[in-house]
Amino acid sequence: MSSDSVLLADFAGLSGVRRACDLGCGAGVLSVLILARSPGISLAGIEIQPEAAALCRKNLAANGWDASKILTGDLRDHRKLFGAGAFDLVVCNPPYFPAGSGDMPADPALAAARSETVCTLADVCRAAAFLCRNGGAFALVHRPERLAEVMCAMSEAGFAPKRLRLACRRPDSAPSLVLIEGRRNGKPGLAIAPSLILYQRDGTDSDEIKRIYHLDERGCQDARNAFSRGDAHRQPG
């Protein structure tokens, strides 16, 4: 993970959100950033790896937030973990690659984090659809080359894609990430925001990245490095 969770936390619409769920919350980077933006939210999470779930609870507690709703479990068992329509917002930073694509890490946990060996995009969308209230939102980050699959999976699960933003490393680069938010049983109509540029042409941080990190140029790099160490791209619970 570089800035995926950070960008998703900034992108997700939090207006009017009282209850949110982080699918595959890992060590809690996305959860912490959501609560930093809106501390009054009641936040829950599902994480399949016990060590990561414990670390997420520790990180929330260290910041003075309730960690009791961070559950160790498999998001495919979502019906056993939380009630239907329990949340106004569901967020997820899922595995990006289909099972069997590319070289796989020897560590099973890292392999599951990279690709859909355990949890598929359809699984994520089905879980989000059950957990999200009617009219609630589902926001996720993914790879641009799978955008058509993402939109189809969201639509099949009952989400109308409503907001989309592409992230590019530099102004002249092709998109490297896509941020998308859908509404549960929402009306058709997709708004496409201007692309989010991470770096200027000279390699320095863009003004928007400085805004997102709330830090100066050097601090932005330090923060990215810290997040990279603390939240390796993982398999959702």
C-alpha cells in the first residue's frame, strides 16, 4: 500500500454518516482516517486476520475511539456479523488482482492480500449490499483496468455508481487508481471528478496531496512511508 487507503478516506462522502463499516480493515489505517475526518461516526470493521484485527483495535483505542465493533471474521459471513442495513457507509480497500494472475507471494496472507484467492470483488460487493442501508453509500478503491468489473459488480449488488475519480501519479501519467462510490438502490447518474494528481511534473507532491496529508512536502513523504509500513495491501475479512 502506498496512498490507497489515504485517498479513499479523503474521497468517501461522510456528510450525514452516523454508522460506517470498513470491510477488511487490516491494521486500521482507513478506519483511523475516517474517524479523524468525522470523530462522531460509530465505526465497525471486519478483518479475517486475527493479528491485524487486534492491531486495528489497538490503533483505534490509542486514539480514544471505540474499538469494540472491530470483529475478527470473514466478510463472506457478513450476515452472521452485523445486521442488514446497519450502516450508512461501507468502505473497502480490496485485493486488486484476480486469482492466478502474476507471481504470488509465498506467504498465504500476503498472497490473499494481493489477489482474490479467498475474497472476490463480487464477495465484497455482496457484503456491502447487505450491510448498507437503503440509500447508503459504498466507496472503494481499485485498479483502473478493472473499472468495468467494479461497476458491474456494484450494479449487480444493487449499487448505482454515483461518483468516480481517477488518480494519476503525474499530470501526464495514465491513471493508477480509481475511486468510486455507489448508492444502495440509487438512481442512475454518474459524476466524474477531475483526476487526482499525486505528484507534479518535477516529482514533488501536488497541492492536493499536501492538503490530504495535512503536512508539508517532507512530512507528506514521511507519512506515506509510515502508512506503507503499517498497512500493506491486504485481503479483506
